[in-house]
Amino acid sequence: MRIRRRQFLSNAGAAALAGGTLRAPSAALAQEPAMEELMRPGPLTDLSLGKPDAPVTIIEYASMTCSGCAAFHKITYPQLKERFINAGKVRFIFREFPLDEAAVAASMLARCAGGEKTMALIEVLFRTQDKWAVRQPLPPLLQVVKQAGFTQQSFDECLKDQTLYANIVAIRERAIKIFKIDSTPTLFINGTMHRGGVSIQELEKLIKPHLKN
């Protein structure tokens, strides 16, 4: 799988419009992977926020073109960040699980932004998903990522990085093979899998038992 500009323009937008999950999300739990294996980052450095020694670790697998993921990041995530991540109670790890070429491209651009800009750009891309996850995504994607300092040249160079492309796809393949992930968003809360987005109220109920009084 490689991003080629002509193929990307013709295929990626249509794939993005097809939907954000491999199957209908559900709250059902699956057999849990070993925590040690789950915490192993894979081919790319984990994108994380919060104290490394926080009592709760939440790992999210998400696709940048997943509407449920966008809803989670627009509605639940800001409250999670304010109430739990910034308070040192939760460490949040974001991992890519692209469902189509447009999602891979968006993830590549976020990674290319670098440093603190990466997570910030992920949030911007989720907020503007309806603008760029379209039939021809490259022009609106460029306009969005210019906010993070991209030029046409750096935009093109990022999307030509086949090593980065392969590593992002490898994160998804590892998640499918080892952790049996088949939908987005999928959350692991201290190792327990939860499929589908959750409200801040539901998330709070799942977090609190792990916190010391």
C-alpha cells in the first residue's frame, strides 16, 4: 500500500465517505491482551499526554476519518483532558488505526508536524473532519494543516514518506493481529477494552475505580 497522488485523489475521499468503522461499535468487552504487550508502542513513538506514572492509562485506537472518533474528540476528550489528564490522574495514548487512505494521509501529516504540534493537529483534524474527509481530500487537507506551519512543499514531502506510511499501517495491522481490534474508536482503560465512543459520564465511571481515595 502506497500513497500515490492520482490514486489518492480518486480513491481516498470515497473511502472516507464510506464510514468510520469496520463494524458497528459496541460496548461489549473482548478478551484482554497482556498489559505488557499493550504498552509496547510498536514501530512509532507513542503519542501521549499526561503523567507517565498516572494511575490510569487510556489507549485509544482511532481513524482520522472515523465520525465516531471525531465525536469522541470533540465532545468527550476535552473534558477528559481537563478533568483527568491535566490533573495527573490519566495518561492518554493515541494510536493510529486508519480505515482508508485519507486517514493514513491525515495521520502522516500529524506525525510530520512534530512535537507538541502533533496532538494539537490531530484535534484540529478531528474538528474539521467534515471539511477534508471528502471525495478529493488533498486541497482541503492542505488548507487545514497550513495552521500547523505546512507549506505545499512540506505537505507533499510528508505524503511521499513511504517509511512513515508503512509504520502507520503497521500500527493498525499489529492492533488487528494482537489486540483483535476491528472497530474505531477502541479504548483500553488500564488494559480493559471498550469498543465505541463513551460519554464523559461513562468514562468517569470506568476511571474512578482505579483512583486512590
